[in-house]
Amino acid sequence: NFFNDDNDRYFPAIKNHISPSEEQRIFFLPRQYDTGLFSRIKEINLFRKSDRNVILAEDFLNFNDYLYSFLHLIRMLGKKREVVQWYGFDVSLFYYREVLYSMSSSIEALLFYRAINGMRKKGLKILRFINFTENQTIDKALHAGIRNFFPNTINVGYEGYSPVSKYYCSFPTSLENRCGVLPDIFAFPGSSYSKWALQFCEDVSSIIVPHLRGRKIWQYSVPE
């Protein structure tokens, strides 16, 4: 629930860890995914009425941004088909299937990427960008946008959830880092988690931070 600090899905009870002056300098960039047009409009209106400081991507997009993003499918289908090799196997069909399967999230990602460019054009100053990342397409777009349009901004990806073994996108790779779609710093709720999550990407910095989602475990007593 974005509108309740204590029940926020990504940064619950964040007010307990910051001062009132810091709170005034923090702005939230809400993400809506896989929602219908009318639901999206309703949610945008709710965001505008929120007591929290909010920046909406829609305020930094113009017609050309929407047109470019929605034409993504045509651009991809118009490309010359190339053979994609993986350990000597032709996996081209899997690659193009993924292109089609992830079309919706790709369009969303492009919109966020271009919105960040719109923020730069309007003169916004961003000291630090912290994204609750699962290293999905939209996460990559956000971090790439900060890297390209706000190169002096501290670019942090917060993996604030318990480690998993089969959620493959949550394991960043060195190739992704070379492509510029990862944050400069990963923030993990535990040193063991850091080693586990970064096993395929040793060329990126990491820090240890509080596990905000796990704060409620301290409400329970441990049997003696």
C-alpha cells in the first residue's frame, strides 16, 4: 500500500530511519504495471493527492515518447533475423519468443527511460536514486536512464527481499553491467545474500543495508 508508510510494499516504515528534513528531500517515483487505462488514470489521480512527495513519469513524457515506445514491436520485427548461438546451439527462436513475450514490459521500460531523460531536460537535480530492484526490464531501464542522463547521481539498486534460487533475473551478470543497465551500487540485507546474488557479477560494488521488509520478525519472541 503506497499511501501507508508502515505498509509500503518496498520501503515499509522508512520514516523510522530518516529525519523530517530528509523526508522532505525524498521523492517517490511510483510504478504501475499491467493496469488498464482507466485504472491507471484513477491511480495517477490518487498519487497526486498523496501526502508523500511524488514524481510521476507521465509528467515528463510527450507524444513522441509514447510513439517511440509503442513502435518498439515494429522496430524489433523489422530487424534482420540473426542467428543467436549459445554454446553452439541455435537459440534464435527462444530469443524472438522472449522479445514478443516481454513486449508490454519493454514498452513500459522505454517510457520510464525516456521519462528520466525528460527530467534532465526540465532541469531536475537528483543527488541519489534508490530503486527497489528485481533486475527486471523496467529496473534496467531506470538504472540505465540514471547512468546516461544523470551520470553524477549515486545510482543504487536495493534488493530488499530474501534470496531466491530460481528467480533468475535477480542474479545480475557482468554482461549486463558492461551494457550499462545495472546500478552503480547494489544494496543487500545481508553479506551472505550479497555473495549469493552477485555470483555472476563480481565487477559491481555492494553495501549492506537494513532489511525493511523483515522488520516485523522482531515483534515475535523466540521460544527458549
